[in-house]
Amino acid sequence: MVAFDYAPAIALLPFASFVIALFAGKYMPKRGAFAGILATGGSLVLSIWMAMTVAGGDTYNEELYTFVSPEAFDLHLGILVDPLAALMLIIVSLVAFLVHIFSLGYMNDEGETGLPRYYAGLGLFTASMLGFVLADNLFMAFMFFEMVGLCSWLLIGFWFRDDAPPSAAKKAFLVTRFGDYFFLVGVVGIFVTFSTATYAGSESFVRLAEEALAGNVGAVNTFGFDPQTWFAILGLLVLGGVIGKSAQFPLHTWLPDAMEGPTPVSALIHAATMVAAGVYLVARMYGFYALLPTVLAIIAFIGGFTALFAATMAVVKREIKQVLAYSTISQYGYMMLGLGVGGYVAATFHLMTHAFFKALLFLGAGSVIIAMHHNEDMWDMGGLKDKMPVTYWTFLAGSLALAGIFPFAGFWSKDEVLYEALVHGLNDPLLLGAYAMGLLAVLFTGFYTFRMVLLTFHGEPRSETAKNPHGVGWNVKLPLAVLGALAVVAGFINMVPVAELTGANIEFLHKWLEHGITGVTSEHYGELLSEFAGYEAAELSPLIPAVVSLGLALAGAGLAYVFYSGGSPERHTDRLGSIKTLLMSNYYQDEYQVWLADATTRVARAADTFDQGVIDGVVNGVSSVSLFSGSRIKRVQTGVVTNYAALLSLGLVALLVVFGLIGGWF
């Protein structure tokens, strides 16, 4: 029995649960939940089997179905399982499995309607993301990239009878589609560029790009640009889709509104599926981006700025899920920062740890929301620590990981991202600026994280609901316990500072990603970064940067304790004055986007008026003259033969008179 023969089933099992829940869910216990649990559980088991096989040194790349024969370029469905894909398969299937279990406690309240549609959406969402992870070419990746966006629209707008969820779903769909337009153009551009040098998958076109830049391949169409410039244009176009899906500035505004969806959906979207898709795409194509130093610098700067920008907005939010939403934007900024500075392993590491602790925090928030009878306002909470011990201790573990406190998972991964940014930034002022923004965001992260913990669980209850919270069942506590354990121990697979200090061989993730298919390994990416991007790391111990980062995180947590450990939360937040208004209004980004949309509409209307009034006026005027003349001339056509004979005679006489006058006959 060969593990890779069952690779397609990893995505097909959740798809089967989608079909079952959609068509038979209303006849099933829990309306299709068990089908989803069994399917995602099966995907998790198969994913672990794949990872064990990859750990043995095997990889898998197989074409399943060809749409277009490779005479011009290749369009096919294919599967690629290498160390990166195997790791991501486990992350997605594990979080999806736990979200399905959690949904039993969150979504099966008395009176909840549409549950078959909900579980069908979760199944299709999971299948789409797993299909995206398994994709071995850009054509297939784009298909599943769009499927993920469609599923997010369906699930965010699940409570479509209310006003806010449908609006949030449309916003998420439209904003991410805007980025996907660039991605689509980039994919078409890549096909056209390499159409004369057929490639079978993403890793193949990456190798062709390397050869083209090295001057060894002439059969690429760069439309008159030099290869470096043209490839940079293609890389930026694909990056447009990444910025939209991974909610990076300026296409991040959809994500906070997506909190209108059910909380388990928020956990799945923000931890392991839709928002992770953009970062995973850059990691999957990293051999291409490693050739493009300008594009990498842009990625790093966008990531550093987004990490800081989103963190500042989280410090004033009242709703617990809103804090986590802006935290998600900020943390994916760190991943983009890591990829931009050449820290491929560091970014992948943070992608993994973030999936665990952010899923934990969202599900923990869901547990609190259940207890608070679906009230999300932290101003009404407080005093839940003793009433919800399992939720509190697991949520605290996730918060410590998010804030980057030693020795929790987020400390190791975020610290490695910042370390990579620093050692490469010492040779590049732009990268150093991105590092500075990421480092400053650590202070804000520590502050808003522990502000959230203190307002939710500590102090005195600030409402009657907080005094008598609703209980939660095992289906809520079990996912929290599993993710809580991972938030504690997941970082131990790559302890770079400890390895530096002790010389111990504990950089397991580095070794995991160093091997695989030729041309798509972290070792190869390092060679490309040195050769094409000119990235050279400065000699610097990771211990001092780690201590600085930890000190800032603790300082932020300490400030949160000083301001929010007692008393009225409004009083401390109101001290910010106009800054609070600015941050609560999200820097007026939505207003700006609405203004921009209105301005674009006005320009379009003016253009339409000019088109109809001037262009069409001239065209219609000319046509009116022709029509008028034709309507008069056509009267000559009477159908009477004697009239035609008379006209011919008159015409002949007229011609004779004219020629006679000209020839002097008269």
C-alpha cells in the first residue's frame, strides 16, 4: 500500500462531506456535522501518513488530468506532495477537524436553522484549501484559490437574514476579487511568457525562470522587457492576489467585517485556510520570488507596515473578535515580512504556529461568546476566569503565544522572523525599516493581547450575563485543549536562539524544508537569494534580538496590566482622545475606499455623458444627415417604368447640356 496513491482523497473526503451535508444533511443527526468530522478526520490521518512518507525521503508529483496538451502550454490537474505541502496539509486538516467538532457546541443551539448549508460550506471550504495545497501548477492553484474565496462568501454571509453578514460577505468577495484580477493577469502572463518552453508545473516554470535569468534559455517571451524587469512585473501581479487573500495593506479592510460570520468560520478562515492561502502561494512560488530582489523588498515593506498598522487599531477595539481580526492582519504581516527578507523557513514556521494559536484564540472567543449568550462586547465581560477554567487557561496559552512570550510557540516563530529581518536589514536600509516596524508592532501586540485577556477574564463581572455565564460542553473544551497544548509546544521544533546558545541540533523545521524535490527546497532558495537577490546575512547572534523582542512584548503586557487590571475600561481608552476616534474609525479606510469608489463612479458617469453627448452626438448627427438624405432620395424609386424612362431622358438631356457648355457647342 503506497501512501501517495491516496493523496487525492485528502481533498475528496471533505468534498464528499459537502455533497452529503448539502443533499442529505437535513435527514442526518446534527444536520451533517458527523459527516464533516469523519471526512476531516480522515484527511488528517492521510495527511499524517503523507508526512511520515515524506520524512522517509520520498516526494510525489503526479499529473491527474490534462485539459490542454502541452504543445503550447500545459493546463492540467496535478498533485505535488513535498515537505512544505505535507506540513500545510496537516495544519489545514487538523484545524478543520477541530472546527467541525467545535461547531457541534457552537452552531447546534435550539432554533438554529440552515445547519446543512453550514456544514456543507465547511466541507467545501476545507476541500478547496486542501486542493490548493496539493496543486502542482498555477492553473490548478488559481482554480482552488477562487473556490476558497467563494466559500468564504458563503460562510461569512451564513446568517443572511440579518443586515450585516450579507454586506460583510459581499465586501470580502469584492475586495479579494480585486486582488485576484491581478493574480489572473499574472497567471496568464506566466503562461504566455513560457508558452514556447513548455513547463508541467509551478516548479518547472521556476526552473525555467532561473535559466532565463542566467542566460541559458532564450525561448521566453518578455515583450521587449529584459527578463528581470518582466519577471518582476509578473511577480507583482501574482502578489496582488496574495495581498487580497492574506489581508495585507491596502486590501485588508474585508477581514474585520468578516467577523459577522459564525465564530468557527472565523477560526477556519483566519487560522488555516483563506488568509493562509496567500502566504502559502508566495512560499510555494518562492523559487521565483527569490530571483527578484525588488519584489522581495516590496513584500517585506508591505509586511512590516501591515504588522504595525493593524496592531495599532487592535488596541482600542471593544469586541473580542475584532481584536483577533486585526491581530490576524498583523500576524500575516509578519509572515510576509519573513518571506520578503529571505526568511522562507521563518515565515513557514510562523504560518504553522499562528494557525494553532490563532485557531485557539478564535475558538476560545467562541466559548466566551457562548457563555455570554452571544454578546461579544468585552466591556460587558470580566470575572470569567474562575467560571470558565478550561477556556481561560487555554486562551491564556494562546495569548502568550500571540504576544511572543517565552517559551510559547509564537515567541520562537515571530522571533525568527524578526531575526531574519534584522540580519538581512543590516545590509539594506529598506529591509531594516521593515524590521523596525515589525519590532515596534511587538509592543502593541503585547498590549492589545493582554488588554483582551484582562477585560475578558479578570476583574469583576461588568454585566449580569458575566455573573452567570452559560456553560459549554466537551465539544467546545476538547478543541481548546488540543490547540492549547500545541500553542505551548509547537515552537520547540525550531528553537534557533537555544540552538545558538547550546549548540544542540533542535532546528528540525530547517532540516525538514531543506530536502524535497530539486529546485523547491529551502537550501536551493538560499542559493538563489545569494546569487540573484544579493541577500547576505550579517553575522549576529540571535540571542540579543530575541531578548529585545521579548522585552518589548513584556512591556506591552505590563502597560495593559497597569491600565486595564481594574476600574472602568472606558476611562483608560478615552484618554487617547482624538487618537481613539482615529483608531476606532480604522484610520477612515472604509470611508476612503467609499470615497474612491464614488469618485470612480463620478468619473465613469462623466465619461458616459461625454460618450453619449459628444461622441454619440457626432456619430448620430452624421448618421442623421445620411438618413435624411437617403429618405429623400429613395422617393425617386417609385416602381413606375415611365417615371424611370422620363428620369433617364432628363438625365441624358442634362449631360448633353453640361458637355455642350463645356465644349462650346452652344
